[in-house]
Amino acid sequence: MKRIAFLPALVLLSGSMFAQQRPLITEPASTVPEGMTRFGLGFEYLQDATFRLSGLKGNLTRAGICDLRFGVGPRAELRMAWTMQDFLGISERFPAPHTERLAFSGNSTSDYGDLFVGSKVRFLDEKNGWPAMGLNFAAQIPIASNETGIGNDVTNIFSALVLERHFGRLKGFINMGLALLGDPLDAAAQDDLVLYGIGMAYPVTSKINLVGDFYGRAGSGRHTGIPVSPDIIASRSGIGTEQQKRLRVALQIRLGGLYLDLGAFAGLRDTDPSSGVVFGLSKEFKSPF
């Protein structure tokens, strides 16, 4: 009984919130302080990752997930994010549009991850019960090749309104926006999906935050530049631009000037990885320029 009673006692300890983003996907309205740089380095192991465009399924290891953020003003930050290497251990192959393009043999494949560049601007601070508000923009630039079965070779654009509000020691944040996804099967088309995310952070102690978010994208807003049969649109829509519904829960732990995160991942759609683990480190320091 002593062990069971320890957990609720720990949650009730008072603590001060420290601001770190890893490993959440949903963005808060707060930004990196002006003149500071925040660098995160992480690792993810995701089970049952499905690549419908290339016809591959297996366990995906993402090594060296880098997130670099610069505070360029009291209300703005710039961001670059990329993955040093993605490794896919293949457990299943199935017919798919890009199966014939695959340029490897065996039961594994690997590639660099795509590059994300973006910015976030907070235009309202939290005040008088109203949440802080901001806008988040990002572009996904293709680096991973479709010949490895991991990349789509398309450029995607993301934009979202971000909200953040405190409820006592609990911090909540919401994202709502659009994902303009290039269609890897039709250069004249794109899929426009709704982005959503809801996240929370709670200071368990002065050195530990409990964090989590539920996020994804939904819809089937396909747009083409040329007349296309509705049957063709229905058969192709969503391949490479799948809807998502995902959950992350983690602990952020402050270790001196470093921040460690340890967490779990769950995919709630059949096209999402089924489950996984995530962990990483991040550090904030004065910008060198």
C-alpha cells in the first residue's frame, strides 16, 4: 500500500513549470526567449509503421531527431527540424503505387528525414482569463527519397492558430489549422486537411513535468488542377497524405542545464504506427549571433 499511495502524493507536490517542447507535437503559444537558442535531440521507436505509397510495413527507428529554435524577438521564434536517419525493419510488403520505384533489396531500408523550416509568432499574451494566442507556420521540404520507400518527394505546408492558457499549475494548449499536402501521385493536385492538437503540461515537482498531447489531421479535401473522374479521386485520395490520430504522454526531467524526456506513443488509426517509445535531450543557451 505504501507504493500505491506514493504516486498520488507525488502528483500533489508543488512545482514550478519549466518551458520545454520535446517530445510534444502540439505547440504552445509561448516562444523561445529573445536572444536564446533551444536545441533538442531525440530518438523514436515506432511499431507497425505503414507506408501506403511504397507498400511497406514494419518497425520504424528514428535516430537523431533534431529541433533547433531561435528566439528572434520577445514574441517570435524561428525553427528548423530534421531527422538524421530513419531505419525501417520491414515485416510486410504489399502492392502499392510506388512499389516498382523501390531501389533496395532485403528486409530493411533507411534514409535521411525531411527538413522542416518554420516560425511562430505570439500576438496576444495570456491576460484576464483569455488565452495567449499565436500563429505557427512550417514547410516540409523533401529530403527522403521515394526510392527508399520512406519519402514521398513532395513539399507540404502547415499553418495553425495556437492557444495557451494556465489553469492553476496546469498549462493547456490547443492548435487548429490547415495542412496543404502535395499529392505524390498527381503533381497537379494537393490534399487539404485540418490540423488539430490539444496538449497539457503539469509540474509534478520543480524538476519534473508530466506532459501529453492528442493530435492529428483529418479530412479529404482533394484539389486537382485538371478535370478528374470522382472515382479516380476516391481511389487515390489519402495515399501518402493519410489522416492521423495520435497520442503522446511523457515526463520532462530537468537535470542541471539539460532537459531529459521519456515518453510513450500510441497511434489510433490503422494507418498510424500502433505504439512506440520516445526519448531525448534538450538544452537552452545564449544564441551565438
